[in-house]
Amino acid sequence: MGNEALAQATAAFSRDGSSAATGNVVSSGKSRFRGLGVHELAITGGFWQQKQQLNAESIIAHCEQWMERIGWLANFDLVAAGAIAGSHRGIEFVDSEVYKLLEAMAWELGRMPDAALEARFDAIVRRVAAAQSADGYLNTSFGHPGEPARYSNLADGHELYCFGHLLQAAVARIRTGHDDLLVSVARRAADHLVAEFGEDGRDAVCGHPEIEMALVELGRALDDRRYVELAALFVERRGHGLVDSGSKGSVYYVDDLPVRDARVLRGHAVRALYLAAGALDVATEQADIQLASAVAEQWSNTTRARSYVTGGMGARHEDESFGLDWELPPDRAYAETCAGVASVMLSWRLLLTTGDDKYSDLIERTLLNNVLASPREDGHAFFYANTLHMREPGRVVDETQVQERADSGMRAPWFSVSCCPTNVARTLASVSCYFATADGDGIQLRQYGDYDVATTLGDDKRVSMSVRSGLPFDGGVDIEITGERPTEFTLALRIPAWATGATVTGPDGEDVPVAGSQATVRRVFQPGDRIRMSLPTAPKIIWPHPHVDANRGQVAVERGPLVLALESVDLPSSVPFDDLELDLAATPRATTRGAIVTMKMVAAALDAEAPYATHEPAAREFGSVDVELHPYSEWANRGPSRMRVWIPHRPIDSP
């Protein structure tokens, strides 16, 4: 994001004073664009409705049941009864998972009111509220008899991180039309934080960023600048050695450099992404071009050299961290689901500030390929980390037990650190809020599916339309203007980076020019006007950057926005998984959900006692086979399987 775009965004601060819910983000009147909230855009069918139904019917209840079963909800009851000493269940920051569950429930209730879910939501909120101290402090792991003192372990205790998720749950409630007990709890908690950590309070930060963006979101929702100012303090304090980093080092806590001075995201991936998102929120509210430019540069340098083809971020299992530039081993990828969620949140904020659809492209890639890889097709098990190459079939998981978090062979129902299932739940409940934006004079469609839009533009123009699309599998998009009267506005359609050769037809059958990442129609739209867009989704070969050593000699296959994967369950038992090479001379052919590719079976003659030789080993080819590749996000749904995204290729000029 250059200074020109930021200057335009700053100039737009006075043009649009509205605000709207945007999933885990709340856009401000100080952004160039605003997101359309759950009352302005509703998913009506297709792929994304299936995902939201899975979330509503399975994932949210699954998370609630596990937290009840293993005592994470009961921790609040114990605090309220004064009986927590020695009885706390789970790690120090399990409160955050309860709050993310409440956020998911709040968004879901805003999307689709349900009396039974409302009753469950209210019951949990009452249990949480009962555990809040008179001064607004709220945590089940600190500050009570038999527990460590408040704020005695800011590096790893996650108290402010937990507060942040509480505040975001309240923001979801506010943005779906409520001012109730949860909002009251959040107000008291935020007021406590202002008193405790404001200008005259503790000069400290949390070891895990999150509170920064939560304070800004709550400040926007309640129109309380104190919360925004505290968020700004936290951002400016970061990078000055306030975190007791111990043996992990300051980079892990993203405390090695002030945010303004950093040029790339580094350290623990989720921490780094949450901090960048919060810093951009502060920059937007304070019209701070320097800070916003620093965050935009961090995004650019990170996506260029430190992100996977799936949108996943974080190459190292050690410290769940980014690696160095071009350190992207597929078989050791961590690519934590929560880092994918955080990446979407950061990209969305940058999109609202600039309108640049490169951020929409990454949101689409990350949601479809990284985040949606986490939940199993029944919504009862999840990946924490998301490898891109599984050398041996994963072990069958005991679904009655809590699992360790890093295993990527098979999805597990719950983890000792179960941040990812609840992050998936709140993201799917609010995913529609990432689909479209508005400014004073128009609507911009950023993602596609089946949904209806009904909103009011800056000059009180009522605009409504229906969007229908079979994406991510079919590239046709149909838009019909609805409503009761002619309305003049600008409709901008995102042309995804993968959609080379896209065409757009206007209401009168005219060809609409495609300029870069958008096609724009400006006219007096009549009810019944239709716009048709065709986005080519033919399978494509994707080549790795030559600096990524781990992927040399390999290619990936994409179909539209989907990254595809080779799974051993799709091979005849007689076909050796390790000896397959993609035949680049054969054009991949689309299937309903994936692609058929031709593989050459090639064995190398090597000394059986060593995995290397003093000369190039001779290769022996023994046939070819057509194999169907499926979406990467669906891998391991059919049982234990070997898998790879990056596939060795047969050179085109090879015999």
C-alpha cells in the first residue's frame, strides 16, 4: 500500500460516517470502504450456505459440548462460587475459547435467529458474568485464592488475550443488534483495562497480541475513544522489551522491533498477524499513514516470500513461527488454522483501507484452502496444523480423548490448546461479512457465491441485488438488480487473479471492459437488470518460486480458486505413491470438483543401502496412470491417506 492509496483513504475519512459489522472485523467510517454486515448481506444457498449450516448444526455444538465435558465452562462456575483453588481445568487461557464460542454464537444468531441457540448463549453468558470481579477483572486462571496474582505472567498467561476475545464476542453481539449482559460485561472489562493499563497504569503489554484490535473494535461499536487510545498505547509499547521473553526470545513474542520499524512478519505467526491487524486498526482510527504503510509492507513482504500456496502462514513447528524468506517446506508446514484466520482478518482491514483486490485474492485463497482444511466434513474433528505433504497415512485418532495439537495426519475432535475449532466456528458464522463492501456511491463484490444484498448508500439510495454462483467449482456468476425503483450507482466486480480470460456482460448485452482486477458498471440500474460474469476455472499448473528449495522439480495444480492435492486413496494398490511424476505434456482435465492428471510411474535405480549416489541415477519408466486430484481442503476425509500438494513433474522433453 503506497502513500497515494493511504492518502486517498485518509481523505475518505470525512465522506462516509457509517459503520457495519464485518465478521471478526468492524469497519469504521474512517476506512475508505465499509463492509456489509449480516443484516445487509445474507448467504442464501450453494457452497457457503453448506459451510454455514455445518457450522450451525455441528461445529458450534461440538465446541460447546467439549468445553462442558472437560470443565472449561465450569471454571467460571467455580470462580463465582469461590471454589476455584486447585480445581481449574485446562491451560491458563482456556477462557478465550469460551469467548470465541460466544462470538460464533452471536454471529450465528444474527445470521439466523434460533430460540434454542439463544437460550444456550444466554446461559453461558450468565455463567461468565457471575465470575466477573467488582472492578471488571475477569479470568479463571489468575487472581483468585490458590492461583497466581493478576498480571503476574503477562508473557505467557494470556490475560489480555482472553480479554480481547471477550470484547470481540461483545462486538459481535452489538453488531447484530443487541445491548445486553455480554455487552455490559465487556464494558466493565474494558473500563478495567483502561484503568489498569492506561497512561497512568502499568507500562506493559500482553505476550500474545489480540487485545489491540479488540479494543479498537469495541471503541468503534460503542463510540468510546478511550478504548482506541488504549489500543494505540499497546501498539506503541510493543517492541521495546516489555515482554519477559525468557528462553523463547523477543522475536517469538513479536517484541523485538516496534511495529513501525518492522518490514516483515516474523516470530509466532498468530501473534504477528493479530498484532499487525490491531496496528492497522489503530492507524485507521488515527489517520496514521506511517503506521499503516509499515503494516502494508509487512503484508507484502510476508505474502511474497513467507506464505504457502494454500494461503497458510508459519513454516516452523518450533514456536509455531514464520521461517526465513523462501523457507516453505511442504512436508514440515505448520500453517496453523488460526494463522489463516488471522491472515484473513489482516487482509480484510487492508482491503477496507485501500480497495486493492490483491487482499480479496488472499482472503479467498486462505479461506478456501487453509481455513476450510481444518474441519472434517461432519464438523466433529479438526486440523490444528495443515501440512502440504503427508509421507505416511495418518494414525486413526481416539475421538474420546483430547489430542496434542500439531499432528496433521488425521483430524482430531479436541486439543489441549483448542484455539482452532472455535476460530473456525466464529469465522464461518461471520464469513458473509467478507463478501462485499460499499462506499458512498457504489457496491463492490469481493467474493462470490449465492447471496442477497440490501443496503443503503451514502446519499440514502437503497440498493438491492441477488448474486448467484457455483463457485468455487463453477465460474459462472449471475447478478440481478432487485428492488422497486431505478437507482443510479456504481457496481464493481472483482476479477480474481486466477481468472485469466474472464468476461463480463452488462444489462444490455454489452461487453463490460475488464481492467486489472475489476470490471465496473456505472448506470441507472433498473429492477430486473442482469450482469453475467464468466470466470474460467480450468485446471492450471502452478510453478513454485525458484528460491523455494523444497519445491524445486515439483508443481502444483489449481482449479479456479482451489488448490488440489494428490491422495494415495485415489491410486490403485499397484501404483507406487513415491514413484509418480506429473506428465506436463498431458493437459489436466476438469472434473466436477477437481482435475484428472496423467502421471508417469518412474523408478530410479539407486544403491539400496543409500538414499544418494555419486552420479545421476538411471530412471526406469513403467507406465502411466490417470489420477483424479481433489481439493486440498477435503484431504483425509476418506480415511488415512498419504498426500501431497507439490508433485514431482516429468520434464516435457523427457522420453
